[in-house]
Amino acid sequence: MAVYTEVSDDDLRAFVARYDIGDVVACKGIAEGVENSNYLLQTDRGSYILTLYEKRVARADLPFFLGLMEHLAANGFACPTPLRDRTGEALGDLCDRPAAIISFLHGMWPRRISTRHCTEVGGAMARMHLAGAGFNLKRANALSVPGWRPLFEQSAPRADEVNTCLRDTLASELDHLEANWPNALPDGVIHADMFPDNVFFLDGVLSGVIDFYFACNDFFAYDIAVCLNAWCFEPDRSFNVTKARQLLTGYQAERPISPAELEALPILARGSALRFLLTRLYDWLNTPDGALVKPKDPMEFLVKLQFHQQVNGPGAYGLGWSD
Amino acid sequence: MAVYTEVSDDDLRAFVARYDIGDVVACKGIAEGVENSNYLLQTDRGSYILTLYEKRVARADLPFFLGLMEHLAANGFACPTPLRDRTGEALGDLCDRPAAIISFLHGMWPRRISTRHCTEVGGAMARMHLAGAGFNLKRANALSVPGWRPLFEQSAPRADEVNTCLRDTLASELDHLEANWPNALPDGVIHADMFPDNVFFLDGVLSGVIDFYFACNDFFAYDIAVCLNAWCFEPDRSFNVTKARQLLTGYQAERPISPAELEALPILARGSALRFLLTRLYDWLNTPDGALVKPKDPMEFLVKLQFHQQVNGPGAYGLGWSD
């Protein structure tokens, strides 16, 4: 739930005048997203998203994110694209922040996940992986293995305040992942945060994917592992193997998952669970009382991590070798 | 910054199907308003506001609020109106809450107040007071004099935590207002909360007024006094008498302010300042740490109260008898 920056009507009008999109008729802050300030901007020609990039997004990364959205859309992937102003720029400044106007994507993110959603999201992820080919900018995944230990060390002294023995659990998991992380799998541009609130549906059909602000170059199968964590656990934290199977089947229909990728899924799923556990733990310990954004419960991802620690192979995700 | 209730896509679709407004294509929570959950709902036919009434709004008051919006709009006042479903109902249920779909009002509320805005809002308030004539429901102002003492008593024990001697200041002001409050002034339906975030403008011209959830029957001049507090103080808390004069002049152009009403303005302005001071103080002391809504600083209204305590007559508001 965001909107950190209040944009005055005068500043807004001046900013919008740089684009060929008509006159502003309404602009309302959106209570979604935690990294940026987002407004639903309406002009006499249509609806748009106005995004002001707050300090958690590095300005140097913005050409990658905005360029990726343009590249994916140009290659047929359903996602919003930044508009270019009359001088051809996609990125401007508003209220002393980098800002962009993004096309509006119809649809809503699903609050109650069905197996059908999982099939669709698997297919969309594969299409994104394919559509990213040829994008000429690179961005390392700052939240993969090398980023986890520094993040762990910042939270370690207070980790046991959140859950008994959490510090030791995290330390030994980190040792295991550093020692066993795969080093040669098919890679390319991944979304890295394809949670339900970033995937829109209209009448049960996926209408597009938003929020590319964690996108980076990494293993495709790591992105799939993020999706397993994001889509296949029930609200009671149990794992729904049918949803996992549907997600993988949906993916496979667009891009085959290689035997090596399938074999790596359990460790990639552990790594992905640890990644969200560490960032949520950091936010949990460092969000000031009374902050506008309520931190999410890190323990949800401890349960997910423990699930993946106990699986005895990729068959646990519903898709056997023989499929 | 609100949105307390998450509406699932299935529940939303079922609710919207009761109305003749087409199919949902988007629905986003709005980060504005503190009493209710508001969504900007888009269908293939247009934009609407979906409001879920949270516990601070009494269900029994909703027919007054929704009926008033219809009545005002039917009498030419620019404000949103509730849509009626196929059975003629303006009020439904969604996620176990009363809910309504309201027409969408173009415009934005002004972040930086100009004298021109003040002229416009004065005129709009007068037009609302006139348009309210003939509305057949009544609602007492729960936040006028009889409501202040109970509110004060709930905060009194801890008032001095917020500001030195605040408890004594409030107690003596309350005594003064109870003893001197006018009892016979022109009355009718008032908005009672016409702050800048409830008044929309397009290109400097007022496009309409929203949020009638404090509307009630009370003195028209009390509503004017609320506006003086809401529009005529600068961000540094100094009083801008030019803005006050413009506001009153704008009002007078539509509905004459009687000598008795003008004479009562200082005490009504004190009462209005105390009303917002008391509700903000209550929220300040009772909002749990980490709540989604950050309470507003009550001290802003102590400064306003002190200004009105020191004026020596209605001339302080820029409009003399000779005008």
C-alpha cells in the first residue's frame, strides 16, 4: 500500500503536458505496490499509470526496467509499456523523483488462486522468458546467492526475536545453498517477482504481467521456483501439488523444461524461499512503528523453505520425468 | 490512506453484475479517504467508485448520505451519485459490508490552495446549501456541541501528553462554547467536512464535491466556519485573510450571509476548530502503532482555535458589514 509522494496538480499538469496524451481529468493514488508511488492517471484520451520511483529503486536500473517492458511488449508479451514524451524520453522527473507514465493494463490480480490461474501463469512466464531473448541490457540479480549473506548478517543478531532458532536455521540453509547452488542452467531475463498481485486476469484469462522492478538476468528455472512459492501454497501454508503440476505443465507447453532444470527445482525453490524470507525478515525488523506499509510476515517463507528442504526430488512438484 | 477490505475478483464480478454498467475490466484500491474502502472500478462502459462502508460509518446513516447525493445532484449540484442496481437499490452488500457504486467525478483536489480556489469553494458551498432544500431525511450533527464533551472526556486524561496544558485549554474552551453557542441561525443540510481533499477542480474550475459522510442538519454558517478552518490557513498555520474574504465573497454571490450569521462566525469557527482538534486528538491517542492510517496532527487545530479566540469580530475574516 503505497503513495509516498504527493504530486501537486500544477506539477502534474506540467509533467503530463510533455506527452501527447491529452488533458488530465483525474489522478488518484493507488493503494498497491510497496516500492514506488503509483497513480491512476486519467486524461480525456484514456487511462495510464503514473509511477514515481522512490529510493528503493536505483535510478541506474530504470533504463533496464523500462527498456525491458518495451522489448517484451514489442515481442508480443502482454505487459504495460512506458510512454515516450514528445522528445522521445521514457523517463522524466516529477517532485524530485524519476517518473514515468506507463500504459494501463486491464485486468485484476486474483485474490483466490485456482489451478487454472496456475496453468496460465506458467504459460505466461515461459512466454516472457522467450520474449526476453535479444534484449541488449543486462542486470545482475542482486537478490541471488551472493546477496543473501549480507542480508542475513544485517538481520542475524535479532532473528531469534521473530522465531526460535531462526538465526541457526538461516545460517545452515545459507551454507547449504552457497555450497550446492547450480552454476550452469539455461538463463536469460527473468521477472523474479511474479507473485499473484503482479499478474492480471480478465474473466479467468491472463491479461498481462506488471511490475518488472526486480527483473534481472538469471536462470529461467529460478523464476519458475519463485512461482512455485508464490502460487502453489494454500492460505493455510500447505503445498498444493496439483497447482504446481499445472504451473509446470503450463510452462512446458510454451518452453520445455530441461532435465537439468527439473532436477534443480528443489534447490532453486529453497533459494527462492530463503530470498523472500530474508527480505521480509529485514523489513519486519526495520520498519518503524506507524509506517504506512505494514511489513509482511516472514514466517510464511520459513514454512515454504521447510517444505522444499524435505522434498526428495523434483517429483514433489507434480511433474515426473515421464511426463 | 485506506482500503481496509480486500475484495476478491469473484465477489466483485457478482456484485457488479447486479448493475447495468457492463463488465469489470479493472479495479484498484484508492489510497485516499480514512473512513471507508474505496476502489476505482472500470468497466467496458466507464469509471465508477466502489465504496465499502467500514465500521466508522453507521449503516443506519447510509440512506441519508446516499439519498442526499441523489437529491443534490438532481437539484443541479455537482457531486457523485450512487447508482441503482437492477432492482432499484442504491445500497448492497459486499464482503459482509454495506457497499455502493458511485458515479465517477472528474477532477483533482488542490494540493496548493489559491485565493481562486477559495472563491470557488465558497460558491459551491452556498449552492449546496440551497440545493439541499426539500431533502426529506434528517440527520443530527453528532459532532456538534453535545458531542464534544464526551469526546473530550475520552481524551482528557492523556491530553497533556500531546501538549502542555492541553487538557485545561480544551476544558475552558468547551465551557465557553457550551455557554455561548448560538441557538437560532438559518439551518439546513450541511457538508460539515468540506476540506480541500473533498473538492475537485479541473483547470482551476471547481468540478464537484465528494464525501458526504459527515453531512447533517446544522447551521449553514457552521459549515462556512469549517471552510474557514479548512481553506484559509497557510501551511505555516498563519491565517490568510484574503482567502477568507474570497471564500465569504464567493458564498455571498450565491446566498447572502445574514448579519446574525456573520456575527456568529468567530464562535462557530472556534467550535469547528475544537471539533477537529478533539477528533484528531482522539485518533492520535488511540491509533495503534503500525496502523495503516497515520493520524493527523491535532496541534494544527489548536493553533487555529487560538487564532479564532483572539479575533475581535467577524471583520477578522475580511468581510465587513459595509461589504
